[in-house]
Amino acid sequence: MTQRLIAVDYDGTITEKDLLQEIAYTFGVPEKVAELDRGLEEGTVTLRDEIVGEYATVTARLEDVLE
């Protein structure tokens, strides 16, 4: 039996573009996203809190994001 691995990446680790950031800035609150980004860079916000906080601002329907 052949084993296959599917790798999914949205944060720029193996993709050319960071889709997490693009979605957060486009469909969320850019000012809040930028604030969380600064916090991550400064070490005052954890990566988990940054991601959760950014996505908490996204109010678009999934269908709109996927278009």
C-alpha cells in the first residue's frame, strides 16, 4: 500500500504567500491585525493569541473569503 501525505499551509511556511495575514487584513480589522502583529514582534503577544485575535475580527462569510 502506498502512503501519501498531504501538507496544508496557509502561513507562508511552505507557500509563497501568507494567506492567514491576507485574510485577516482583507476581511478583518486591519488596525487590530497590525496591533497584534506588533505585539508578536515585540514579544508581548503569543503566536496563538495573535492568530486567534486576528481571526476574531474577521466577519466575512466563508463563501466570500473563498472567492
